[in-house]
Amino acid sequence: MGQRNTKVSPMTVGEVYDQHLSTPPKPSTNTEVQHPPPRDETPVDYIFSRYAIGDQLGKGGFGVVYEGRRLDDDLRVAVKYVTKTQHTECIFIPDHPNPLPKEIALTILANKGHRVPEIIRLLDWTDHPDHFVLVLECPSPCENLVEFIMRHGGRIDEETTRQIMWQATYAAHKCCLRRVFHRDVKLENLLINIETSEVKLIDFGCGTFWGLHPTSPTTVCFR
Ligand code: ATP
Ligand code: MG
């Protein structure tokens, strides 16, 4: 991970749109990567037109996460913008005619079936040749566990630790039952609601799906 919690002045939808869409698509050199055809989206129905974009919540190698508001009902959301690279894998999943970027596909699959509050919900998404966007639920008020532990002086008590670990393990277990292997369960990828202590597993960008490869997944991702 790169820097975290870098506060930026709120951007207008137009600024986010210009900043990200002005980047020309990067040509793919990997023939195994399947880039899905773009959905028929004109700028007017582009996903950012449905959300107001605010402060930056986090930033990784390829993804930037912004706080946002759904314009329809003012719901607080997190908007994750990911730039595609030649390594961006796309996979087919049931009920979707086109291959989806793996992070979108795995987040959909992890949420399939009854609601598991310990797994972050995907509210909306869009896919383009050079980038994709996930709109995720945004617990409020929340921190990732690195921030939470730092705020507590680098130590948390045993009972709190037990509650967090139970929820993190439950989320990972439910994902496994849905054949989704997160492979990157770590403090930065767990959010905690600081009022209710509810924990949510986020960031399926490193995961894999049982059935994607001929052998069962046994690898761990280090980024
Ligand atoms: P990548 O490694 O795929 O480039 P990343 O690791 O930077 O991405 P995430 O882990 O999804 O991306 O998000 C980075 C940070 O943004 C998280 O640690 C968290 O602080 C914040 N964040 C992400 N999703 C949410 C969310 N749904 N609600 C609130 N904060 C979030
Ligand atoms: Mg992450």
C-alpha cells in the first residue's frame, strides 16, 4: 500500500471524470488477458454522474478510494477507481455475459446468497477498457484496522481482538464457502465501525475463484 488517508479537497464529478478519463487506455501486451468490451455508456450516464465524490479514503498501486454520496438518496458510499494494467484479469461468472475484472467478479460472488454483514457490499460498478469503478458500502464512522490500532497506541485489548478476529475469520470462511479466496486478509483490508465494532472484509483485488485454475488455489499474494 502507498499513502493512506491523504486528505484532498473534494473534487467535483467533472474533475474526477476529467482526471481519470483523460488518461489514454494502456495497450495490453498479454494475450491471456481478456478485456471485456465497454458497456454502452455515454458520458451522461457514466457512473460518476450518479455520485458526488469527496475526500480520498485510501490509495494503492492501481486503485484510489474516495468517499462519496449517492445523489438519489444521499447514501454514504466508497468509490474505488482502479486503473487496468496488462495484468488485470477478467473472468466469466454466472449471470454476466461479458468477462468482468476479477475484483468486481469476486466481490459479486462473495456477496452471492444470504447477506453476510462482515463482507463489504458492492452497490454499483462499471467497467471500461482502461479502468473500472466499484461503488461499495461505506460504514460510518469507520477506520481500517491499521488506523484503529494506531489510534489505540498500537495495542488493543484481548476482548476487542477476539471480537475482531471472530468477524474477520467468519467473513473469510463465508467467502471460502462461496469459492472465493480472498488471499489478502490483513489489517488494511478490514474496516471497523468505531461505534459498533462491526468489522467488514474489503478489497478482493488479490483474490481468486475456485474453478478459475485447474488446481486449488494455494498461493498467497504479496503486493
Ligand atoms: P489495490 O491494492 O487494489 O490497488 P487498495 O489496497 O489500495 O487497492 P483497498 O484496500 O480496497 O484498496 O482500499 C484502500 C483503503 O481505502 C482501505 O484500507 C480503507 O482505508 C479505504 N477503504 C476501502 N474501501 C472502503 C470502504 N468500502 N469504506 C471505507 N473505506 C474504505
Ligand atoms: Mg487493500
